Amino acid sequence: MIKLYTEKGLMHNALEMFVEMFKSGRTKPDRLTYPFVVKACSALSMSQFGLSVHGLIISSGVDSNTFVGNSLLAMYMSFGENDSARQVFDEMDDKSVVSWNTLISGYLKNGFANESLRVFKEMVDAGVEIDNATVVSVLPSCAYLKALEVGIEVHGMVKENGLDENLFVRNALVDMYVKCGQMEDARAIFDETNGRDVVTWTSIINGYIVNGDPRSAVSLCPLMLLEGVRPNALTLASLLSACADLKYLKQGKSFHGWAMKNDLDSDVNVETGLVDMYAKCVLLAYSFRVFNRTSKMGTAPWNAILSGCTENGLGREAIMLFKEMRLSEGVAPNEATLKSLLPAYAITTDLRQVTGFHGYLIRSGFLSKSDLATGLIDIYSKCGALEQAHMSFNEVPSKERDIILWSVIIAGYGKHGNGEAALSLFNQMVRSGVEPNEVTFTSVLHGCSHSGLVDEGLSLFRFMVKDHKVDPRPYHYTCIIDLLGRAGRLEEAYDLITTMPTAPNHTVWGALLGACVVHEKVELGEVAAKWLFELEPENTAFVILLWEMATKPLNNIWIRRQQCPCGDWKCYIKYEGDDQTNGGSELVKSDGATPSLSDVIFTPYVGQIFKSDDEAFEYYCNFARKNGFSVRKARSTESQNLGVYRRDFVCYRSGFNQPRKKANVEHPRDRKSVRCGCDAKLYLTKEIVDGVTQWYISQFSNIHNHELLEDDQVRLLPAYRKIQESDQERILLLTKAGFPVNRIVKVLELEKGVQPGQLPFLEKDVRNFVRTCKKTVQENDALLTEKREIDMLALLESCRTTAQRDDGFVYNYTTDENGKVENVSWAYGVSIRAFSVFGDVVTFETTYRSITYNMLLGVWFGIDNQGKAFLLGCVLLQDETSQSFSWALQAFIQFLRGNHPQTIVTDIDSGLRDAIATELPNTKHVVCIWHVLSKLSSWFSLPLGLQYSEFKSEFELLCHLENIEDFENQWNHLVARFGIGSDKHVVLLFSYRASWPVAYIRGYFLARTMTVDYMKSVDKFMKNILSPHSSFKNFFEQVSVAANVVFQNKERLSYLPIKTCLPLEEHARSILSPYAFNALQQELVLCMQYATTDMANGSYLVRHYNKLEGECLVIWIPDNEQVHCSCKEYEHSGILCRHSLRVLVLKNYFQIPEKYYPLRWRLDSSLVLSDDHITQDSSDEFSETFHSLTSILYSESLISKERFSYVHRELTQILDIVRNMHVFDETALEVAPNNVSEL
């Protein structure tokens, strides 16, 4: 009967039966009876009765029974008496696996997870074989302690003992890996589990949420339903939490509907999840609707709605709800409730309510919680009540003051500009042995910045870096830049920025720009604005600010594109080699201390003298603010001789409001007046002493008939709610971007690092300012738009004029739906003619953009027979999308009458890559290796630190490997060695690997465009055309001049002496340009150091005599005089390699076959640029005849000076005659196969 009662849950009946059985004396309890009696005691928490039963068990001699011992173990663990349970366990003679499992699970339930793992280790050491229950008992302890190594060990035992097919074991494993942050392992077990139940699904869903991947959690829900598993309340609560994090309102509503359909919406977990989800999706009305339908008996829904109110800025509503909660029966606030409520008091900044909340915390005993005490001090600070904050701080025992508490009180003084107090508290903290952190240093630096403590701030910064080894963050640098900027030390501020170990962000440059505006440093301001525009391209306010600051007209400023091609808008490139100011701020403290900018304000007195009435008014305002009121200017008196000679300043509540005639409206506003006839005043009188004008106080009264305000209230008076100029610019920009006023206020609070409600102005002030300045914003935008339209039209007019003068000049442009010019492209006639010979390889330079008009500049370059860059065309694009690049490519091909280059060289740009693949499918796309190398510092110097130099050296060697397999092996080794496999820039480079390493592009014809000399000529040309211009028309003219200079001022051909005396060299010198001949000559010199091995098939193995490099295979085909080398140098540059030349020398060639002199490298290539219609001719008779004559003439003319002078004179006359001849027919010239492919 006792067993039956316990199995039915009738524990009282079971115990009554046991007592009756015991009293009767007829039947004695045995080893089968006691376990059920003990179980009933455990279920009813009857510890005393349980102890009595234990005594009866001992007296009856059945305590050695394992079944009885296990029941006693479970009972004592349920009572929380761990020591008694352990004693029972130790006294057991025969411990079964159940005994061990009971002890392990009992320790965990009582909060002793470490002891639970210790018992498990004893169990394993004792050789007891684990079972499913053991695993399910010990894995939660591993999860709770995040003891991953122990968990992995248990997982191994599970596999060894064949327990991994049990669903409960698998669920416990998933839960353990989830809570240890190992989602890949958890997902692997989850995927391998058959017959997954709702616990399995809930564990993995909750795991993704806890580990920061709510999107994956939501994506699992459809799979769960397809598998036929229905979510329970806990599953829905987790999914709603994921929707809240992702702001997935639509999915959240779907889960809400599913909960209602399945009667789960009344579950407290689901209710709490719904309230939180709607609040985070900014639908607080829905949150209240759900909340009002709850029983309001649980604390969790109350906490959720309170958090929702504070997160949405409804501080007063949250406080009202808290009062309602306190009055409700059956629910009591807990620590989480009060933590949720703290931000509400910071939002309202109502000191009386904060004081009341302080009293509640004292009465309820919650103030002893360190988090709440810290939060209360923070609220007092945000309300401006620093005295109350300091009193609360002093009430905390010294031993309990941690770094968070110190940081909060220091931040309070720092944010209110009281740098002296912040520094004093900081020194106290250091002396007490508390180690400062990044936040603490930021707070003190902020206070120094706003108090004018320049040397103190610099000394603190140095102390932070050198003594405490804290790596400065951008916000630390922002404080220092602001500190130096306020003191006018702008060059020192800029030097510090250039030496920052991390990339400066917009707040750093913004601080410098603000200081430049104040001190009218236009040039340095332009530098800051360039960087700001790269970081925030949509922020035209920076350009407008510079325009208003400078006395010169707005220039069209060109800067490098610094947005990283990885696609992360926060990542930008700081190019290696850019000219930067050398050196950095030494931050050396001077001997003398710099006084605070805010001098002590004494009470004004009659006779006090000021230099001007403005100085007196500022002094009186400062006095008024410190004393709880504000002032305004009343009347002034003037005379013909002295002008204004008297000024009256009065309290803001002086006089009485005069009744006004009400407007003719249906419901006029009844504005209440604050004026009450206060007699506080300060009267000034002007006098002239020794020819110097000064003002003195003639009357002063500080008697008020109204209550003076506290510090936290006086700052809210209209006279002190000033929106600074820098804040005005930011507000105008955010307004333009479509931000509502309440969001603008939140953005400003975040940017300034202040808590809600602590800006020096109210939301109402922002709203009024936006309303007043909306017209100004529109005018500024219209001004820039109009200037751009005018400049673009002027550019088109210049193009039309140039086209009339130059028949070969071509241009194209696009317009938007309003007829406004968007993109413009142009090319010169001489450039198009040059393309006929040198158009096999083109470089498309897209590195620069105009910050004035936010337009991208693209310049097409070719490489001539002297290895120099020459202009092919220009394009201005409105954006950097693949569509814009496609139009640029189409226009370029149109200019070239459909001719396509073999190879195009660009920077890394996904939009440009897509456009090239579409518009030039048969053109090889190569990324310039110099562009890749210039970005390495920005990408890897910070993450690699001291290892960067070594990494860069190895990377450069990697770039020049000639074998693809070697490249990929070395790449994997390099990435693994430096631990950067997951770096986004490494992934980006590897995705472009077919376009930049030598191993992949060796077979592409590049005509030596990867050489340093060529890149320098490109850079030189760009710098010549990118000086600031007032308009695009001036820019166009500068480009035209630079283009003509390139074509008209050819370098004088230098005479290159023979080095090898080989006939090959002599012949090549007469055909190739000096640049190409020099390259070939170097190969000829080196070829003599190579040995050849004749292969049976007519090919040769060519290798260096001391085997410094790998051997190359050269194939010689005598029938048509073809030579092919495995190094592919000729295919790559159009110049025969040393290996091929070695075979030609071996074959006793006196001349290099004609086919290996491409037209682009010939000496006479510049002479053929006389016509726009060059065609091919299968016969090379004219070419051979001409080259033979010129070679003989050249040799004969060098015999004597007289001969040379005669030849030069006669050739000059012949050239003039030929140039003036009328063209009746066109001569076809041979074009090498590796030039332009016509499609």
C-alpha cells in the first residue's frame, strides 16, 4: 500500500500508512518499505521526519542495502544537505552506478557543479562503468562551468560505451556544446541525431541565439515543422528572442499567431518574449496590448515591458508602470526589475523622482547590491547632481569600490567639464590600488578637454600608454585631438593623428576639423574634410563647412579612393607611400601647469571694470548659471557723442509679461509667463579713460523674489540651451538623411558619449532649429547641385569646342530622367591613333575621386615604345557601380571603333570586375600588383603587429612565384603561419588570385606595365592633372595640356652602346626603341650565363650555370623559325627571354627573326602615328626595304661628323616634304599578332 500511495503521488497517505504500520508492531518495515517512505519524506520536504526514518533504518540494520542507501542519498540531496548525503554515500558498502549518479546530479541541483565533476572523476577512477543517466547528470555540470575539456572527455566515453544512440544523451551533448560556445560541434551532433524531439530543436535554436547568430535560429523553424516536431512554449520564447534581436517583425507576428492557435500565448515565457519582441521592433503599443492581457502575476513580463519603455525613450511611462507594479498583489520587483528601471530615471533627469527611487532602494535593501549602487550614482551624475552622486559614492565602503564604481563617478565629473575633480578622483583611485581601465581614462581625458587642462591631459595620456600599457582607442585619440584643438595646437594634433597605430575614424577627423574651423586653419581643415568625406561620403556638410570657412572659392578637391574593396564601409585604405607629415606628437609635459579655461566667477560688485559690454554680459551669465538663474539684455541708452553708453542686464524673471492681442484663430495658445517682477539686475555704464573705452558696473542687485534652480535644472533654461555650430552641422546632415528629430538626438548622444538627456539642449530645441534651418539646408544642397550642373555643362561645352578643333576628338555622356548630366567620357584623336599600335595593353586608373561633387575619375593609359604612360581617355562617373563602369567601357570601345585591348590592368574593384567580364569577355583582366602591395599596410599591419614586416617580405616573394601549384602551397603555408585564414582581406585576395600573382598571369601579354618605371609615369601624370581646380572645365583643360605634352615632348633617344658584340645585339639596336633594346640587351648579357642541354625531340633545357634558378624548356622549330620558352616572357612582355636568346645564339643566328620584333617596341613606331586608318598588309616588303636602308644609313653616318651633319640635314628636309604631301593612298603596316584584336 505504501508503494501504491507513493506511485500515485499520495505522499501523506503513504506516511500515515507507515506510521500505522510501525505502531501496530505486527509487521516491521524492511528494505523494500523504507525506500518508498524516504521518497515520500523527500517529496514533502519533511526533513525531521526523514531523519527519524534514517534512524529507524540504521536500527533495523538495512542501511547497508544499496537500494535503501540510494533513496537516502536522494532525500538528503533534495533537502540541500550535501554533507549528510556524502556521509551516507561514503558509508555505503556496495555503491551502484545509481548511487554515483544520484550524488552527481544532487550536487549540481544544489549549485555545486565543481563538486559534481569531482565526484564524476572519482567514479571514473573507481572503474565504475557509466550509463545514460551518468552522462545526462554530468554534462549539465560541464555546461554550467563551461568545462569544455571535461565535456569532450565525457563525449569520448559516450562513444566508447555505445551510449551515443540515446536521445537524452544526444540532447545533453548538444546542450553542453552550445553552452560552451562550440556551435559547430553542437550542430554536427544535432545533424546526426535520429528522431529529434522538441528538446533537441529547442537546444540548438537557443544555442544559435546565445552565441550571437539569431538568423540561423529563425531559419531552423521551418525545418522543425517539416520534421513534424511542434514547438513548445520554450521554443517559441527562444524564437521570439531571435526575432527581437533581428527586428524581424513579420516573423515575430507569425510566431504570435502560431502561439494563439496552439493555446501557448498564455505561457509566461511566451508572454515575456512577445512583449520584448514588439518593444525592440519599436511597436510598443503591441507590447502593451500583450502585457495587458497577461495575468501580471509574474515578474518577467513586468521586467520586459519596463525594458521596452526605457529602450524606446519612455522614461516617465516606465516609472509609472513601476509604481503600478509595486501596488500589484502577487508580484514583487527583483534585481533585474530595478536594473531595467535605472535608465528611465536617466531619461527623465527628474531629481525628485531619483531621490524617491534612492529611498526605495534603501528601504527594500537593494542598495547593498553593487550594480544598483553604481547605477544610482550614474543617474545622479546624468542629472547633474554631482554632490548627491559623490555622497552616494562615499557611502560605499572603500573595500567594495570596484573599477566600475570609480569609473562612473569619474565619468560624471568628466562629462560635466569638471576636469580638476575628475583628476583628483582618478588619483585617489590609483592610490587605493584599483587599476584604471579604458573607460576610466576616457572619462578623465574628456574632463581635461572641457576644462582646458592641456598639459594634465597629455601627461595622463602618456601615463596611460607607458605605465598602464593600455593601447589607446580612437575615442582616447579623439579626446586628445579635441584637447589640443581647443588650445590651438593644431599641428601637434595632426602629427598625433598621423602616428596613430589604428586607422583614424570620423570622430578623430571631426575633432580636428572642428578645431580648424574655430581657429580658421583652412588648409589643414581641407585635409580633415578629405578623410571625413571618404569615411562618410554622404556627408556634404563637411564640404559646405570648409566653403564657409575659407575666403577662396570652393575648389574641386581630388583624393584617393580610400574605401576598401572588401566591402566593409568601416574599412578604408591608408596607402603606403602617401605623403604624410613626419613625426608625431611627443606629448611632453611642460614645466608650468596650464590654468583652467574656466576662471573662478566672483560675485559682481559696483565699480567692477570690463573692457567691453560683451565681456561684462558673459561674466554675468556665468555668474547667473552658477547661482541658478539666467539673464537677458534689457534696455540700452545712447547719445550722439558716446553712442551706447549704458546697458541694463536683468534676471530672466524680471518685469511682467505684457498682455498681447490674441491671434484671430479658433483656439489660441495660452502661453504662461515666467516673469514675476524679480529685481535682480546689473547696470553698466561706459566711460573713456585716457582715450581707452571701458565699462563699469554702476548698479548691482542679487535679490530674487523666486526660487533659484539647482545645477541640473538651470542647464535647461533657454538661455543655456545652445546648439553649438558643430552640432548644428551634424543636425542638418542627419535631417537631410531623413532622420526624425528623436533619432537625431539619440545619434548625437552616442557620438558625444553622453547618456540620454545629458545634451546641452533639448529635443524641442533641435526641432525648432531644424524648422528654422530647413530652408538653409535646401539652399546648401541646391547650391552644390547647381554648381555641379553648371560645371558639367561647361565641361560638355569644352568638349564640343575641342571636337571642332580636333577632328579625332570624341566624347560621350549620359543624362538622368531630368536631363541632368551624369557621366562624361572623352578621348583625343592622337590617343586613338596611338591605340592602333600601343593598344594591346591598357591601364584603367580609378584611384581618385572628387570630394566636391562625389564623382569618380577614370583615366585610360597605354604604354608606348619608350615604356612611358600616355593618355588614351578620361571618364567621370557619378558612382562606382558595375552599371557605371559598364557604360565607361562601352564608351571607350566606341571611341576605338570597336577595337578591344588584349589585356586590361586595374585596381581591385568588384563592380569593375563584373563590368569587364560583361563588356570585354575576350580581354584578360589583370589586377596591378602595385595596387595590391600598397594596401598591405592598411590590411595587415595592425592585426600582425611586429610580424608585419616579415609577412610583407614573404608576401612579395609569393607574388613572383611562377608555378601555380607552388603559389597555392606557399599561400596556404603563409596564411596558416600568421593565423590570418579568416581575415576578410585574405579571403578577398585569394578570390582575385587569377588576376594578380605572376603564377596566374604569366601567360597574359602585359607589355611591361608592371614595372616600377611605368607605374611612376602613371603616378606623375595623375599628379599633374589632379591639382585643385575651381571647375571641371579647368580640369579638362589641364588634362588636355598634359596629354599634348606627352605626345609632343618625346624624350630624346639615347645612344646605347653594344655590350656583347653579338650580331644579334647590333641588329636589334637598329630596330628596337632604346627602352625595348635596353630590356633585350639585359637578357642577351644574362643569356651567356646559361647552359643548354639538347633534348632528343629538338627542344633544349636551359639553366643557369650555378643552378640559382629552375631550368626552362625551350622548343625550337626551325621550319618557320619559331622559339617558345616555358617561362613565357615573350608572351608576357613582347621581349625575348634569355633562355630563347641562348638557343638562338647556339643556332648561330645573326639576327632575331622579324616576327619577334613586335611593332609596339620598334624604334619607328612613333613615326607611324600619322593616320587614323592603319590597316594590315600581308606583305612586309616595304618594311624590310625601309629597315635595311635606315640601318645602312645609320652605320655610314656615324663614320664622321661631316657625314652625320649631312644626313641629318637631308633627312630633316625629306621629313618636312613627306609631312606636307597629300595622302592619296594608305600604306599598310604589319601589326604584330599580340597587339589589338578586332572583334
